[in-house]
Amino acid sequence: MADTNNTITDENIDTKVIDTVVDESKVENTKVDVKTFTQEEVNTMITKRLEREKKNTEAEKVEAERLAKMSEGERLQAMFDTEKASFAEEKKQYQIERLELQVIKELSTKSLPTEFSKYLIGVDAETCMNNIKEFETRWSQAIANAVDGKLKGTTPKIGGGTSGVTKEQFNKMGYRDKQKLFDETPELYKELSK
């Protein structure tokens, strides 16, 4: 009976190997962007990671030594305080995330870019709404100024004789050219035909 169980397990292993081979073939067919690092970059990353882990380990060691020197009641109180501080930090982070989601929702309803949500978060919902209102007015004003700037320009002058046609050129024009000039700028035609 033990041999039968081993055989079934071996078949399962074989099936998993085949699935893995199929999955790897799919990966080979897809285009994957691979970031390469120089040896210096790798060494820097490893060094930073080791330093961070060393600090964490030292902090844990100091905390363990501090707790070991305390009585049972003090130790429980210290652990409670640590958990309480951790919970308060998690609660604060949750509230910030909730406010950001509310800001994103409000920006979406007002058809404003949601990328600015992280800049509009305040300490509470009221502050966030005030920030959104101020952003909305400034955003609309900036858009209006940009549009006005793009549309700003000089208006074309009609007539005035500065179209580039001189009296001499007018006299040399044929009938069709003179008719075209008359249709396009009658004031210039009248001035030149005097």
C-alpha cells in the first residue's frame, strides 16, 4: 500500500513539473523588461539592506535587554504601551487612507485631476473639502489663463494698405488679380485704384 501512495505522489509531482514547463514556455513567449544593475549598484543595495537589518536587530536587542531588567508588571505595561502606540499609528494611517479615498472621490465628481489628491489631504474631512474648493478655483483660474494665453494674439488688420501690394504692383496686375483683390479687400482696392 505504501508503494501505491508513493506512485500517486510521483504522478502528482510529474504533473506539477509539466505545468511548470508549460508556464515557463509562456513566459519565454512574452516580452519581459529586465533591469540590469552594475556591481556597484548591487553592492550599495546590499550594504544599505544590511545596515537597515543591523539597526533593526540592535533595536530589538536593546528592547529585549530593557524588558529583561523590568519586573513582570513593568514588562507587561511596556508591552501594552508598545502595542498601543503601534495601534495608534495603524489607526492614523487608516484614517489618512480613508481621507485620500474621499478626496479622490470628490475630485472625480468635480472632474478635477485625481493625481493631486495627496496634496489636498488635511487633518480632517472639513480641511480636505476646503483644500478641494481652493484647488478647484485655482485650477479653473489657471486653465482660463492658459486658454487666454493661447488665444491671445494680434487681430488682423483689414485694409490700411499694408497688405504688401504697392500701387506699381497693382497697375501691373491683370483683370483676374484685381478682381480677387477687390473680393478679398475692397478698401485696399479702392485706395490703390485712385
